[in-house]
Amino acid sequence: MKYIFVIAIDKYLDKSFSTLNNAKIDAERVLKILTEKYGFQLLQDPLFDENATRKRIIESLNSLTTLLRPDDWIIIYFAGHGTIHPKTKKGYWIPQDAEYSVSDYIPNSTIIDIIQGVEAKHLLLISDSCFSGTFLTQIRGVSEKYYDKLIEKKSRWYFSSGRTEVVSDGEPGVGSPFAVALSEILEQSDSKQLSLTELFAAVCKQTGITSKQQPIYGYIGETGHQGGEIVFELQDNSDTDNKFELDNELQKIVVPFEIAIKLRDLGFSQKSIFGYYKSDKKIVIQKNTTTDNLLCSAYIFDEVAGFIPEEIDIDENAFIARFDGYDKVTKKDLQYSYAEVTYQKTGVLEKPFMAICRFKGRMVAFSISKEGLYNNLIRWGHNQAEAAGEMVIALTEEKKIMSK
């Protein structure tokens, strides 16, 4: 499987770090191209702005060591502030919640340590930040001419928007010079196959023409690099008989693949009527009649909703929502010590279904998130099964239900 994980920070908690204009825009553009044109999938939800804390970034990167398998590909994309130690010349990513202190930053060495534990066949780390070139010590060019040989060998590459200099964030709403070049070349390419070094060369040339910065690329040493490369292959949309497509009728009734994977990893492995199977380079939905090439179950609504009781116990760590905030549940309230789980269709066009916990007719939030915010248990989905799946994940994280 080919995955992408995105981190992008425009707004920092500490005003010592200037607000960026294009980090999130750039990340969303790259994400859209890679998923729609080249068949990559989101491995985890993107970490944008307040979600991109130091703890969340490190935890999410660490999770790659368990989520990825030896044949998987992963692109990690970071856009935000970076810095360099004036004496050691070591580089750092600056997370959203960092104060103006090196102890709050994420050093390159930490990222390399994590990468060493990732089993994926191909890993590409793209960093659009100041001083991002400090990650590299060696540069190399194309070593293989044939795409199949590039794919065959394991790889660990890094692509940065500059060397050891400050790089441009670009015009507001337009994008950084580096991200614009990267997006345009991926989007405009009509080659059936595009190797990583071909992409590197084109982006470096275009960025150098349009700005004063010069991108840099190379392999990451001591992480298992064997000379291979990611090859960007255009999705073949002509064969729609077996390929899982957006207009597939089954997608209207089953949880999406990403949700199904999360449910599987949480331990909700009960057999479903349908399953996601690997067929060549495609993911297909078919009747769950064999374990051969089965990736995970493809639950329909009744199956996934069966993981959730009709009523969820609440306690004094629960809050109920009002228009402008939350009210803490009182002991008097707890004579009704449960919240009701409901599912309904809404007027929202793109995600029309909603799953929600209600207490006395009002939305319930349980506990407090890592960022100090209440976790409200309203969850949206393109269909009823997806909304229920999102609710299962939320309630499991809140330890309100356990996998069976």
C-alpha cells in the first residue's frame, strides 16, 4: 500500500514564530494530487495547526513503526517553521506548541531514530521549512535507469525546500515556491511512471528559477537505504470492474477502507458480510468468504453499530454542550447516568450522516483532550456506516467501550 502522512503549521502558539500563509494550503494541494492521481492513501489524519503539537507529532511518527508493513510505501510531508542550532548546526522542526526554546523543538536526530524503526519498503521525507537541508549529509543522483529496479530496492530519501538558509513562504494563498513547483510537476506530468530523482531534478530546477532558494535531496544514512526509489505511477482508471472506485455501489453502505483499518487495529475483528481484499495493486470489496488476501472487514452499518450499546455510561467527567460552551454534569444530573447514541441524516451534502451521544437532548463531551479541549462525540460520515465507525473509534479512545 502507498500512504502519505501530513503535518502543516501556519499558526503558532508562541507569537515569537511568525504566522505562515501557505503551509496548510500547500500540504492539502500535495495531498490531493498524490491521492487522486497517484493512488496514495492517508495513513493517519493530517496534523494541522493546533493538532501539530510536539507530543502529537512524535507519537504519530512513532506509530508508523507499527502501522506500516514491509511492502508499504510512505511519504511524510512537513510544512512549517524550522531552525538550526548556531553552534552545532543541527536542524529542528518547530511544533505548534513550542516556546522559543530548543528544548521544545523536534531534532532531526529524533526523526531519524524513528525512521530506523519503520519497516516500509520506501520512505520519502519532504520538508518545506527553513534550514531543512541540515537533515542531509550526502547527495546522490539517479543510480538506476529502470523503474522496476528502483521499486524493487528499499529506499530512504529526504527532499527539502532549501539547504541551510531561510526559505520563502510565498505569496498568501498561492503557496511556497518549493510546494508550488512540487505540486505543478506532479499534477502536470503525463508520464506513466515518474521516478523520484526525475521529480527531484524538475522541482529543483523550477524552484531555483522562481526563487533564491535551492532545494536539496539525498538519502538518509543509517536507516536501511539500498538505492531504490519511489516511482510515481498514474492510476489506471480504465479498469473499473474490480477496482474499488468512488462510485462503487458497495461504498455507499460500507465503512471506508481507512476506517476499517482503524477498527481492525483497535481489535474489532468480527467477520463482516463484506471484506477489503488485495487484488494485484488494487483494493476490492467482495463477499467475505476467504481469508486469502483479506486486508480487513468492510463493515455495513448494522455490523459496526453493533459494537456500540444504545446507552453510554457517563460520570462527572462528562460535559453537555450549550451554544457557547459546556456545562459539567452534576450529581443531580446523574440520576440519569447515561447518554443515548443516535444516528441521523443531516442537510450536509458531502457528509450527510451523523452519529452523536446525547444527554437530556444535548450533545455530550467526555473528558478533556491532550490539547485541553473537550472531546465532543459528534462524528460525520459519507454514509451511516462511516459515521458509526467514527463513533466506535471515538468511544474506544475515550475508553467508553472496548473491542470484542
